[in-house]
Amino acid sequence: MPGLRRAGLLFGALVILVVALGLAGVPVYIHPQTDPLRKADAIVVLGGTAYERFDMGLDLAERGYAPQLLISRSTGVNDRVMDKYCAGRFDFAVSCFVPDPWTTDGEAREIRRRAQLFGWQHIIVVTYTPHVSRARYIVSKCFDGELTMVASPSDSGVKFWSWMYIRQSAGYIRAFFSRGC
């Protein structure tokens, strides 16, 4: 019986740990800090396959929040869906880039390069909800100006959120140990 009791205690501790980690992630991944919109020097849309974020970036630029729209084409140059954004004609400047490396770090480095080139002091960064907090951390390592973080809608469901907790947590660990920008 002592072995069974020990196994039960261990299982109970494991359940408590999983629940505690899940609750700790709610304000980081599910309800991250976003910022009120105001005019900026540029809007930057971080890449990924949830294309709604690119529509959100276009909408913000069309509404006059910034004269420049920078889009990470992290899905690659052969993604024809991205042509709608990168090859379209707009009343504001749009430029697209493929991040190097192909990560949020690569996107943050390009933001730094463009900010230095164009003198950006304030940018609006659009990404999907579970990525907002980690993107804020990574971009702020490369960009000294003011960041306004905006969350685009995300998928839902237990499978999606379980994967996001794992993926974003691993990304945080990698970003924490990454030196500088």
C-alpha cells in the first residue's frame, strides 16, 4: 500500500502542477496585454499562416494608423496568398520581407534595421493572440521605441491551446537564452 499511496501523491502533485501552469498561462497566452491603438510610424505584421492578421494590418493602415506597412512573409516567397498583401496597390507604403532567420528573432532584427533606416520611434505590431507576449519580449530586445501590440483572432479548442502553451513556452525559453538582438 505505501507504493500505491506514493503513486497517488505523485499523480496528485502532477495534476496540481499542470493546472497551476495552465492557469499561469492564461494572462500570457489567452488574454495577453494588448495596447490601445494610436498613430504610429509603421505597422508591422508578424508572419504565420493565420492570414487574418495580414487583413488586420491592412485595415489599420487603411484607417490611417501609420503611413507604412511592413509584412513578414514568413510563409515564403512562393505563398501566392501573400501576393494580395505584398503585390497589391495601396494608398500607403507596403513592403514585405522574408525573415532571416525564419523566426520571430529574424523579424525583430528586420524591424530594428528598418527602424534605424526610417527613424521609426513607434510601431504597431500585429500578431496572433498566443504570440503577443512573446513577440513583445523579442521585439523589445531589438527595438528601443514604443511598441503597440495588437492581437489578431486565433483558433480555439483544447488541441490548439495545448499546442500554443507548449510552443510559446519553448519559444520563451529560447528567447530568454538568446543574446541581444
